[in-house]
Amino acid sequence: QSQGQSCQGCWGFLRPRPEAEMNGPNGLPTAWASPAPQSPHGISLDSLMKGPVDSRGALLSSAGQARIGCRRLNVGRLLDAGLQHGASPSGSAPFSLEQFLQSPGGLPSGLAAEERDGERLCGGLQKDDYSRLAARGAKGQKLRREALRGKRLVVFTAGYEGKRFVYERAKELGVRLVIIESPHSWSRQLLDEGVIESFVPVDMSLASEVLYPIVLDLIRGMGPVDGIATVVELSIAMAARLAEDLGLPGPMPEAVDQARDKQRTRACLEAAGLPTPRYCRISGVEDLDRAMAVGFPAVLKPLSGAASLGVMKVENAEALRETYLKMVAELRDLVVLSGALVKNDGKPGAVQAEGVIGTTFLLEQYLDGPEVDIDLVMSDGQWQYAGITDNGPTLEPYFNETWAVVPSLLPLEQQRALRSLAVESVKALGFFDGVFHVELRYSPSGPQLIEVNARMGGGPVHKLNMESWGVDLVEETLFIALGIPSRPVVAQKPINCIASSQVNALRSGILVDHSFLDVLRDFSSVISVKTYVPVGEKVVGPDTGLPTWLAEVIVAEPTSQGALDLLLEIEDQIQEKVRIA
């Protein structure tokens, strides 16, 4: 199937089923943890309508109500600063950089759990309508798609151009899109192409506390809006607050903040009794000695970063100090372009990051063992889908992704344990509904969480889930953003076994040509190829920095092991042909 098409109805629909344990075509046992729940579950609409709920869907009492989260943020920053539209406070970072380094930055606090109205979770749907839309199977999915048609959805920041398929799919489903973005964004062309209803340019060089009321006023002036969404990591905190202030479906800002802040994530897992590696917050050079207690090897990462930017492995105390100083300098040289953080290469429309101070990092215990991504769909406080994808060894010390394979090749019990931790971690952070990209490792001591991304995963994630289990994560994202229950239609067994490669540059220089992709002509199992770097552009290898992805290659085979073996053979041939001057 193409990315813009869905064929879930022809792959069977969700039934209670045992976890799969089968024999592959070579007679070897093949097993995977079912990505669908064993039986229908969820909470009733009655409980949603009665009042606020906690992270597991339980009603909060009217007095002495439980608080979701580890701490509240300061309120009133906008009023205290006395800011005016169009002016940023001296020394403030532009929005995206601030959200990368110090999320939630100057954004206002969200409501406490007891202040939230349960009806917003249902998008204003009446009880009978909600129950009807919560039906499982192909018929229920058809009803949910019909409910999408004509809905008006505001998207805050479109992300990089590789996310085009998200907006094209929304258009196919009849959703009327309004994109709020920088005037220089590639997504402006979607208006001319008829993909979106409106494009609203805003100055993304403004600090969060200035940008937020401007965007809120813009949306209030648009007329009826049914939902707010984003698939951009750095915009999640803003989107959650916009939805809450406008009375629209969305996650609690507090939950988003706890997911974005790595230290708060660890604290929440500890409070919930979930496994947590050793960690220490580093706000300046003076904290480095104290951080040594974490032990080595360790991982140094920005407190609220994204896409592995600024993440490095350190082997000892000397390397920690050297790496910290290097990373602070490198992160301050970033620019913001089309909602993404990139190195400054002189492209027009980029917002300089100069003047940013107070970069905060987290030093964490290094987790050894196989890594997985779990693409998780939560609705009505329960998991509705959990697709497990194995990740190849990252390109250290920068933790750049290399390959992925689905269904997982890990032992079934490890898959189940990882899935359980992913679900419980999302609940511990305070989420009730949403599409999540959860990263974990199965360490010698058992499953450990790396991080929770409160949005659909990027790169090949959408295609991996679509091609293997028939689940369209764009569709499920739209349902949840518009208050429609999510009940993905999941194939009874894998449609295909899929492996994908992010082809890394192994040395720095200028990419000479794309002839390295000619080797793919000999492989009929290749189902998708995408280049990331134009010919003549500078690329970075692991010897000098975070490696550049040159291309993405996806293959399909009858077994996961077969797909992975083929992929690694293809990558070896590609790397032999890559020409970097």
C-alpha cells in the first residue's frame, strides 16, 4: 500500500486472541507479543462525563483530590513579565530552541487535574455517539472515519518536509487543516496544492511567553475549531496548552512537561515504583563533580531535547567534563528552521540561537542490552495498540539510529515485559489518550525506559506500523486530537516482516552523488527508498559529530530475520559505493 492509503478493512479486525507463537517457513519458532489488547477494555463515557480523572481513568474525589505529576510549574510568567506582542524579553531564546533546551520555558501552566472537564476528552460527543464510535472492528473504523470528515483541525508547526504524508492523509480523510508555522516553512505550499484549508504565518523567533498569546488569539479569531494537533516534538507543550485553553481534547500539559523533561520522567517512574536508572541533573560546570555518582559509562543528554541531538556516551570523569563543554558550545550554535533544530549552514529563514544561556543536561546510567521502540496508542485510559520494533545498535557515541525490524525478534517474555513498562510509564506520566513513541532497552536487570515521546514517531515509524500490522498512526492521531475514540484495526498476524535502515555517513565531507543507491536495482524486496541529502551537500561522520543520515531503505520479507539479514547485506553494499569527497 502507498503511504496515503489504508486497507485495514481487508486485514481482519480486532478479536480477543492469544499471543502468537507460530512456526516460520523454515520450521523455526517465530513469536511476537500481540500488538492488540487481549480483550476489549476501557472506561465508560459516564465516568468521563462525571468529572476529572487520574492517569488510569479513575475519578478524582471532589475534596483532597489526587494530583497527577511530580510538581506544578510557576504561573503568571506572562503577566509578571509585562510583555507586549511583538517584543521578546532581553536574552530570550526563540520558541523551538527554548523548547529544546528548557521546555516548557515561558509557556503558562496548565490546569490541575481537578480543574479539567472530563467532557473535553470526548470532543463534546454525546454518550450514545461516543459509544457507537468506540465499536471495534472494520465497521467501527468506518464510523470513526466518517466522524472525521469536515472536522477543522489546527496544526501548530508542520515539521520537516518528510512529514508531508501526514497532511496528505488528513486531506484524504476529509479533515480541514489549518497550519500555523513560520512564513518560511515548506508547508506553505500545501495551501496552493489544496492539501490544507489555510496557512497562518507567525514569527517563530519569538520567545514562548510572547508567541503563546499571539497564537491563542489567532485561533480564537478563526471561528469554530474542533481540535489542536502537532507531530513535532518541540511543539507538543504549546499544543497541549492551546487545546486546554480552548476547551478542546488534548493531553494534560503537566503530563507533556513530565515527558519532555528527562529528570521529571525519571522522578515520576520512581514515584510509581517503576524501574529507573541512576541519574543526575547538570545545570552548570559546578554540578559535574556531583554527577560522578551516576557512575560510568553514562549518557549525557539535554534535559528536554529531541532526535538524539546533543546525546553522547561518556566513559569517564574526564570525558564527561570535556563532552559537556563541547555540547554546550555546539547547542548554542544551532538555528531553528521549519520547526527543526539544525546546524547553521546559512539557509534563509533560520533563526539564530545566540544569547541562549542556562543549558541543562541530564547524566544517566548507561543502559546496555537490546533497544526497542514501542508505538503505543492509548484511548480511554487503556492501551489499544502497542507495536514493538527492534532497533539496531546505535552509532555511538552519538546514539544515531541505524536499523529497525518489526515484528520483534526478542524472546516473547521480554517483549511482554517491555510492553508492560511502556504502558505503565505513559500512565505514570499522567497521560490518558494519545499516540506515543516509547523507547526502551531490555537491560541485564530487566526492562528500562529511555524516554516517552508524546506524539507519533518520525522517520519510517508510520510505514513500519502500516506495512506490518495495518495500523495507520496518522489516522489514530487525528481521532484522538478530535476527541474520537481510538480502536485501531490490527491484523491477526503480521502482513509483512519489515526492516528499515537509516544509512549513516561514516565520514565527513561532500556527498558526490547518489550512485550508491544503484545497488538496490538487484533487490526486489525493497519497498521504499528515500534520500535525505542532496548531491553536493556537506555531510558529517561520527569522527566529527552527529552523523548525517544519507538515505532510508525499507525491505519486506516473510520473516523478520530474513528482512534484517537482507537489509544488512544491502547496507554493506551501499556503504561500499558511497562517495564522499
